[in-house]
Amino acid sequence: MPGLYLAGLLVSIAGVAVLDARHRLFFWRAPLRAAVVMLIGLAFFMVWDVVGVHLGIFFIGTTPVLTGVLLAPDVPLEEFFFLVLLCWTTMDLFGAVRPVAERLRRRRAAQGTGTVSDVQGGGPV
């Protein structure tokens, strides 16, 4: 069924966008900065893919779920959307973990702790 993988990627991207909007993690926190980061990530990974194809590391196998549209030799259209999903998910994860880590750091600083031994259980009781 051609296009099934692309449809799955688009549904996943929509889900990541909803999470991003709901929690203001990446694009909804700083749209211009997010767009620049996304473009740099996409450019890096597209070059990575083209080099991998040139070296014979990456190739398209026979599969009925791809659309058959190629962006470059052995680089299917779906690869672009996969990279969007990869970059966006990574940045949303970073956006979600950063405030939690900052809160923990502030809490430890307010309690007068924060050394490695305290975190490992060797601090005051």
C-alpha cells in the first residue's frame, strides 16, 4: 500500500506538534529559533544521508509502503519527513527535560545541597 509509511510519519509529526503546542516546548516557545535549529538539523542529516548513499551504506530496499518519490538517488521522500520527526522529537524532549533539570538544580541549591555525594545518597540525613 504505497504511502502508508508517509501517512504514519505525518500522523506522528502531528502528534509531536500537538505536544509542542500544548507544553510550549520548541516551536511554540521560540518559533524563529526553532525554525533555524530545525533547518540546520535537516540540512545536516540530509547531507549525512546523501554521503551514506554515496558510500553504499544507505540504500532503498524493495517495499510496498513507500510512495516511490525520490529526493535524490536512494533518498525517498519519506526520509525528509522522518528527519523532521527525528529533529522535532529531539528538540521537544530537550525542551521538556531542561525545565525539570533546572527545577531540581534550584531545589538542591535552596536546600544547601547539590554535591555529587548528596545526589548519590551520601549527604546529610
